[in-house]
Amino acid sequence: MSSIHIKNISIKFRIYHDCSPSLKDYFANLLKRRKQAPFSDFWAVNDVSIEIRAGDRIGIVGHNGAGKSTLLKALCRVYASTEGSIAINGRIAPLLEIGAGFHPEFTGRENIYLNGSILGYSKQQIRLIEPEVIAFAEMEEFIDTPVKYYSTGMYMRLAFSLATAVHPDILVLDEIFAGGDAAFLVKAKARMNAMIDKADIVIMVSHDHQLIRSLCNRVIWMDHGKLIADGAPDDIVDSYLAGRKNTTISAAT
């Protein structure tokens, strides 16, 4: 059975500053005997622990910069944790930055093999799914054209079709339907619903709170890298929206 155990995970990024002062600032700092630190540390995720079991459909809510996407990237091994540990049982399909591994000079067909290997598919698996990927993306006419000539819609269609070609144990989604051709999105959402039904575990970040309520059985609220609440979708989404509204009102007064 698929499972994810996140124990006291923290992720720190180091932000480097431009420490080349003007001549005026240099002498001012020299007189004050101060020197600006060349960097500062930022905790994108701070001491988060979550137990996820087979059957869970988890939505993550929070403002921009709350640590949602960083946490997903840690689950998908894009980021290493600074502290804590993540134990995963099951094959993950990360639908984060779709097509991030595409090379603009390569053709669509060549990028299927390049990006497929990045997603963890063997060459034999890619060869088997290649015809279906091209057909679903409706790219037969342009598949041997370099992707630098593709429109945004064409690029997304091919990338999405490849990323969803194999059904995973654990499905990780980050604002997957934020753009693209309207006609293709209807087909893509139907495909995603089928994948969600078949996956053992689904973890998704979305600003579409109605989608979160309808698809998830648990919702996690994150704020400034910390886990604020974990519970029933309606309860957590309502609390998050109420908290955000109160913060907006306070900032305006």
C-alpha cells in the first residue's frame, strides 16, 4: 500500500545580496564600522510533519509564498530537505512544472524521450507510450518540428500528454490547469479525473477552492512555511478564507 511519512521536514534557501556598495555607502559603512552580511537564510518549509495513507486525496491551501509548492517539490525529490526526513512507498508522478525538461532545439518526438527519461520512464516504456502520447496531444502533424516553434498550447498539450501517460501510485499536482487551450482542457480534465480515481494517493495545490472541496478528503493549510491546520476540506478551506479576509481588512485599515 502506498504511503508518505513526512517527519519534521524543513527546507532552507540562502538568498545572496548585492554587496557592492556605492562609494558614498562604502565610506559611510567604513565610518560606522559595519559590514552587511552577504546573504540571509529563508525557511520556505519549517518543521512540517504529515502522515499520508492510501486513499487520501489531499489539497494544500495557503497564500503565495506559504511553502506549498516547495513541499511538493521536496516530495518529488526536486529539493532536498535541510532537516527532517521523507519516506515514500509507491511510484510518484510529479505534475509540477509541465515540460520543464523540454529542450527548445529538439523536436517534439525527441523531447518525448528526453522528458520521459526525466520523469523516470525507461526507453522501452517510452517507445510503447509514444504513439498514444502523440495522438492524445493531437500533435501528429508537428511532432518532428523543434518545440521552439510550438505555440504555448501545443507545448502544454504534448507535455501534459506525456506526463499523464502512465498511471502512478502517487499523483502530485501543482496548479496543473492554470492555462492552455480551452478545448484541450476539457479532455485533459477528464484524463486527470481518471488518474485521480486510479491513484492510491493524490496531493494537489490549487487556488481553485471549489476544486479542492470536491476532490479532496483532507486539506492542509500552510502559512510562512508552517503547517497551520490539517482536517476536513470544508472546515479548513472556510478557516483559511476567513483568516485571509481578516488579514486583508486589517491591512486596509
